[in-house]
Amino acid sequence: MRTDRAGHDLRHHGDAEVRDDGARLTDLAVNVRADTPPLWLRERIAGSLAGLAAYPDGRAARAAVAARHEVPVERVLLTAGAAEAFVLLARGLMVRHPVVVHPQFTEPEAALRDAGHTVDRVLLREEDGFRLDPAAVPEDADLVVVGNPTNPTSVLHPAATIAELARPGRTLVVDEAFLDAVPGEREALAGRTDVPGLVVLRSLTKTWGLAGLRIGYVLAAPETIAALERAQPLWPVSTPALAAALACMEPRAVAEAAHAAHRVATDRAHLVAGLREFASDGLRVVEPAQGPFVLVRLPRAAVVRRHLRDLGFAVRRGDTFPGLGEEWLRLAVRDRATVNSFLQALDQAVTLARH
């Protein structure tokens, strides 16, 4: 377990809520889109198994990612999920003063600490809606990590605001693991080549339900890609994962993801509307939520979470994120029927927590 001095477990993730006995629960803890991967994608992955005797060849998948984002192939690196990219950044780049903008996915900081770096934090504030203030980032930071939309706050920062963080001699890492769940991929920086030091991380595990396969990619300047590739082991991405990447870059897959993003937005609006009904119980939703999850603050959240488990629902505790405490929960967006059942359980859990 990797903890900071404040006791945040930086290696706690949503899947911990549904392991072992949690497998029986309805999952609102993990931010992987439900009912995925789709059949056509499973078939493409299964079709790749006949080639397992050969070493993986990532050239076609790498070219497909480059074409999808209209960048040269030298600006693309395939990784075993976006999480591997954080390890490569921590080990492959010469960094003196890394800064992580929190609350956000904790793996970047954990990877930096494991590589021996001293990490500074910029904590975004609830009273500011967890919005990014570029002026809060130290001028001498030579590596800055920010999520967009940010996990767990679901805040979508304007691309122009993030670009203000760029400086000569600074690596600006933008985690866009959930950006394809935003309709129109608004505020995306993926594919931009005019922002100095920009490194964009993308994941295919969330929208396509491939967390068990591990596939993602990095978009950056060729010299940065080369440095990260030198830190990467040989054949880091398996043949089935490469097949999945190739399939997910095809026009029909991009169109399906775009359609799913609109459906997520509709389902999220339904969830948020239901959560607003608990305002008299002290529940507050961080709005506007733009990712496939929402962050809520409510009294006795830890007790409510335990009652929700007893009622059949897993939600993500928020106290492992720097900048948040025990009164925070993250809820994954699910379909309307699941949300309705969850809201009924939440009503019971809040009532039980009062006693």
C-alpha cells in the first residue's frame, strides 16, 4: 500500500470495492462503461488468439492511433493501459520538480514517488468548483500532471486553461482517459502539436470495457516518445490488446464511442437530478459533472457507503484522493433503471445512517 503523510492510500482504486464478496454488488465504483466490451470487439480480440505464437507487432495499431488523431506515427506510443504511461514518465524523463494537480487519479503521484521523486501538490478547492487555476502551479515545476475530465471530480477544464500551464522546459501531462466519454470530445488536447511539452494520455479500457486487457497510448513530441519507449520493456502490449487498439480506431468504433458519450450524458443528467433530491439531507453534487461519474459530498458518507453495500451497491470512497475526506463518494454513471434502484437504496442508506 502506498500512502502519503496524510494517510491517503494512493494505490486504492475502485476495483477494490467489488473484489471478493463485492462481486455480488451492483457496481457504481468502477468507471468502466457497463455492458462492454461489445460483441464485435470481443470477436476481434478472439480472432487475434491464433497469432499468439508470434511476438506482438504494434506497427499497424500505432499507425491507426496516429491516423485517428492526425499526427505522425513518431508521436504515438502504445502502452499497457494509461497507468503504465505514468510509470514510464516517472522513470524515463529527467525531472527535478514534479507537481500533481489534485484531487485526481492517484497513480501518477504514486509512480513518481516510487521512482524516487519528491512530489508537490496543487490542491483545487471545493469552493472554486475544483476548477483549475494555472497561477497556482509553481513556476519552476518542470512536470505538471492534470486530468481532464478529472477523476474523481468530473470537472472538464477548458483546453485553453490547461494550455496556459505550458512553459519552455516543462512537460505538461494531461490525462484524457475519460475524454472520449465527453460528447464531441470537447476541450481535448489530443492531436495538438502547438503546445510545447504537451503529453496526452488516452485509455481504451474505460469506454470499451478493456480494463483486464490493458491498452492505452501516449501522444507527445517524438523526442519524448523516444525517451518513454527506452524506459518500456520489450513487447509491452500483447497481441490481443493490439488487435483491440486497431479495432477501436476504426471509424465505426469512433462513431459508436461518440454515441455512447451522448448516452452517458443523458444517464448522468438523470443521476444528478435524482441526487439533487437529497439536498435536504446535506448531499451536494459537484457540478457541472462532465465525465462518466459524479462526485458527491454528504454527511456520514462512510456509514452511508457501508449501508449501500448491505443493500447491494458498491460506490467509490473518496477519502483516498488528496484534497478530499471521508464525506466524499464517487458514483459511476449507469443506465436509468440501475440509477433508479440505486437512488432507492441511497434513500434507505441515508435514513439508516441517521440512527
